[in-house]
Amino acid sequence: QLQFVESGGGLVQPGGSLRLSCAASGFTLNVKSIAWFRQAPGKDREAIACISRSGTVTHYIDSVKGRFTISRDNAKNTVFLQMDSLQPEDTAVYSCAADSPAIDVCFFNAGRYDSWGQGTQVTVSS
């Protein structure tokens, strides 16, 4: 069974950076597209970035474009989220999940995803 463990969260000042990791076990990750989601207190969970199984296709929501970068290392069964220029509105629990599209793409539809991790807390505050 595919499972994810997220790590790398923490407390950071506005303008700072964090690198999140999503480590997979129980399955070979290179057949899955992966998305990072976040859920802030009192808000719905939202997809913020996704990456296709080869890594050639990525998508971002507008609010993180140019600040966040999703990448993957299939040899290490791990997906990363580099977050720069963090702002207080980025405060949330970040988690990853897997999808199995028929082609090398990724989607933001949360209903397609399963194998959710527990998440890692990111807090941006001065």
C-alpha cells in the first residue's frame, strides 16, 4: 500500500524559505503523478502544485507561481516542494497525495487523489 510521509515544515519568518519532502513507501512512485495540498485553519483544502510521473509537466495555483517549485526524484521515491518568499497566508498544513492518470500529466482535482500523508505544519510569522 502506498504511503507518504511529509517532512520539512516549521516556523519561518516572512520572506523565508522551506523545502518540504514527501517520501513514498510501499509503491514505486514513478507511475504516479503527485500533488501538494494545503489546508489553512478554517479553510478548505486546496491543491497548490502538481507534477506528472516523469516530472516534465507541472502546474501551480496563481498564488504560489514564481515562489514555489515542485520537483521529484523517482530514484529516491520522493517529491519536493521548494517554497521561497513565504508569506503569512502560506501558513497551513501541507500534505501530498498520489494520482494515476493514464498519460503523463497531473491534475488539481482532489477527488482523483489517494494515499494522503499526515501532513507537515508550515507557519509563517514574525
